[in-house]
Amino acid sequence: PDSTYTTTKPSRAGSYTVRATVAATSNYNGNTCTANFTIAQKEVPLTWGTITWTYDKTAHSTTCTAGSLVSGDTCTVNLTGNSITNAGTTTVTASSLSNSNYKLPSSKTRTLTVNARTVTLSWGTLSWTYDKTAHSTTCTAGNVCSGDTCTVTLTGNSITNAGTATVTASSLSNSNYALPSSKTNTLTINAR
């Protein structure tokens, strides 16, 4: 027997050569022939975990599981780019598998998304009696994570004469936060 060959059947993905030997008989000559064959890697489907969150000042990552495994096999999916903290998006990629009998599908990326956190608005004084001076209000953002700062920029925030004016919360200083749909208020100067 040639030590290059074995009687053990291959079971793992890879390329192999099989050899068949027929012994000579009184009627036939003996012969040996070989053939090459391949056990292809099995493509796995990927099941992804949570990929969307609301900003909360913590780092988020997803999970990814390989499916359709042969009974008894294990196969861990290794991920790259799997972390996001601030509002926005990033791409996570299934980069490799722990079991060489399996291969990744062509679609192996997902987009991680952290949505901006919607603030509440607390308005200051909105009504005065005419006194010939310009008046303006204040506006403070609530629902802000501990340690974060988020300043509200106002437009139209001045009134002097008797009447009304609309003040608008136009932007926030921190891009991890978003304004609510209701972001205007009315300034009022009452006649003296």
C-alpha cells in the first residue's frame, strides 16, 4: 500500500484524489487509476440580531448566527465593524467563519443604525406687559442622557410691541438629539 492514500473516507471540505486498484487475475491484467474530486464548502445563511437603536450614550453591537449546519457541527461568525455609539450608521461585516467546511454567502453586511434621541422642550416666560423693551424666552432640552449637553437654538425670539410673535426651536447643538415635531411657541406682549 502507498502511504499517500488511506482507506478513510474524507468528510471535510477540500480537494482529494481517489485511487482504485484492481489486482491481476489469470484472465485479466491488474491496473490502478486515480481521479480527483472536491467536497465543496457549504454556504450558510446568516441570521442577524438587532441592528437599530435609539441613542443612549452606550456602544451597541449586533449578533450574527450561521444556519443550516450539519447536525453536530458548530460554526461561529466573526464580525468586523460591529460597534456604534453616536447617532448615525456604520457597516458591520461577517468577515469569516470558525469552521472551514462552511462559507459565507455573497450578502454578508448589514447597516447598524443609531437614531437621534428626541428631546422634550421646556419653555420659559412667554407673556409680558408692554414696557418698551424687547423680550425673549428660553428653551431647554429635556430627555438628555446624563453628562451630555444639548443647547436649543431659537429663531424669532424677540418681541417689543403689543402683539404676538412665533418663536421656533430651529436646531440643537448635539447631533445625537433631534427636535420634536412640536417646536414652536407664541410670544405675547399685552397692551399696557
